[in-house]
Amino acid sequence: MPGTTADGRGAPAGDGAPPPRWSVTLRPLGYLVVGVVWTAIWLIAVLLLVGSVPYLAFVDSASLVAGVEDRLSDPLGALGLLVVALPVLALAVGAGGWHVLTASWPLAVLSFVYVGRGLDRRYRGEKLSYTTHGAWGSTFGPPTLAGVALSLQPVRPSPFTDRVMRYYAAGWTVDGRTVLAMLPAGLAWPFAVAALVPGVSGTVHLVAAVVAVGLLLTSFVLGVRAFRRRFSGAADAAPDDRPLTALTPDERRARLAHLERQRRARLARGGPGDA
């Protein structure tokens, strides 16, 4: 079970087999490339989410406005827009955007952490990261025979990587409260377009802007609550007596975090701790 060493670094996970010498030499470059790739994925996602608003508002906006007016003028079209199109848009842009963004930047940050560790002689004789596989239906990603690969997890955790791993888990695993919390942000997207699109009255611009900001703030508040309830509440709960093999990945992480906090509290009081 991972702990920490006397110098404050986490104890290594896995079998502790040292990596090959060629891997030790090349892995800083490899992690740098991986970090750049995940950073590019995050930036592209941000540009698509944010940049699509002014693009749709100003590029061929007349056709966009005409298309919306045609749908709203037809009862069946208006019903389809409200009952089908808007919920799907809220799910795709809100929850989908959250998971794409939150699944990418933690991997970039962890990769850059391993670049630094790869240049540190203290880590030369050990692996820096490892991969697990999520159970089917519990994580996002293309289906595979072994489940979705959750890579770049730190062999030696630290307080910083622990915080990053919370967002890693939030981005890659399914949580109903978070999905619901992001739906208002998805609904804010068409209102943001309406707030910028030319050819409508200033009142429409003002109302759409106010609604978009209100929806974004709603998602922010609900998202923070969902995140805290998911991780803080689970981490503070006392572990039960079930064996590790009977726990879900989130429950195992919560138990390990609870035991690590207990160990640090003993050390702070001057009691015995792990060497």
C-alpha cells in the first residue's frame, strides 16, 4: 500500500522493478512529448468551445437567425428544439465539454511533473508512472477488451499530484451529479451566441447575455458542490472493514487517502510512522 518515505516522497507502487537504462535516458523527452500533446488537446477543446460562439454569431449569422425563427414559428419545430435539441446540446456542450477539458489538462500536468522527476537523480532507479484499466461503463473512452487505460498515474504520489489526480478522476470517470451540474453551462452556449449575433434587438442581446452568465454561474456553483461532495466527503469518511478487492477504485483511493492522513497526523504528533 503506497505510503511516504522519510524525505516526504510517496512510496513506490507496483513491483518496484527498475526501468531499463535506455528508458531512464529517454523518458524525460517522452513525457515532454506526451505533455505537449495533451496540452494541445486541451487548447483545441477550449478553442472549439469558446471560439465557436463568436464564429456562429458572426459567420453566416443571417442563416442562423432565419433557421431558428423558422423552427420557432412551427409548433412541431419549436417542440423538437425545446425537448430534443436543447437537452442534447446541453449534454454535449456542458457535460461533454467538462469531461474533455478535465480529462486532458491533468494528464498534461502529470506529464510535466514526470519530466522534472525524470531529470532528478533520486528517481533514476524507479518507474515514474503506471497504468490501470477502468471497469466497463465506469470511465470515458473507446471500449477495449481490458477496459479503458488510465495511464500516467504517479508511482510516488505527493500532495500536489493527489490534487491533480482528483481532477483526473473527475474527468475520466462518470458521476451523475457532475453531469447534471454541467447541463446549465451547456444551455448557456446558445444564449451566448444569441448575445452576440447581429440582426436582433438590443433587448435580446441583453437578456441572452444575462441568462448565459446566470447559467454559467449556476453550473459553477453546482459543479463545486458536486466535486466537494464526491471527493472531500468520501475522503473524510472512515474506511470500512471490507477487503481492498471488494472496493471500487474510488473507494480504494478514499481508503488510501484516509490512511495517509492518519499517518501524517501521527507524525505531526510525534508518534510512530512509516519510514
